[in-house]
Amino acid sequence: MVKRQAYQPILITDASRSQHDQLRSRQLRYIVMMSIRAACLVVGAILVGVKPPLLWLWLSLCGVGMVLIPWLAVLLANDGPPKEKYRLANRLHRSQRDETPPRSLPAEERPHPVIDAEQ
């Protein structure tokens, strides 16, 4: 007679976001950052016309924003999810750390298999 295993639900909370969702969030982040850059340009032009005190400081801040923000925007727009080798190492680390709990624990506390579309 074979001993029957207790049913363990499969959770997908560790599943990565879809490619479309990742692309959409990166595009939105890029648009927001480039809008901030455009605002720095407009504020710099207004400051030159108004000539407030410490004009050199305000123009320097706007200039730094106009130079650094596009660089950061491109870096963040091209950033993707963690590489598979890091996700795999993290998964292995968790599985080594977890021991098989007794069957009397509720389903939420038992180790659960993770479905990964990339496997």
C-alpha cells in the first residue's frame, strides 16, 4: 500500500511579471524622467529671463538635471528583471534552508512548489 501525500497547493506569488507589463512600466518610467528633464530646460529658460539671486546655482542644478536624467532614464529603461542564474541561486538557497515541516502545519506554512515559466 502506497502512502498518499497530503495535497499541497501550488502558489504563483514568485512568478515574474509578464514581458508586456515590464516593458510598459519601463516606458512609463522613461517618459516621466524625460518629462522632468524637459521641465529642467523650461525652468532654466525662465530663470535666465527672471534673473533671480544665485542664478548660477539654479542654472547649475538645472544643467545637472538635464545631463544626468537622460543617462539615468536610459539605464533604467534598459534594466530588466534579475538574471536567471541569480533567481535559481536564490531558489536553491531557499530550498536548502527550508526543512520538511510536519504534516500538521496548515497549507500556508508548508513549503510549496513554484511554477516558473522559464524552466
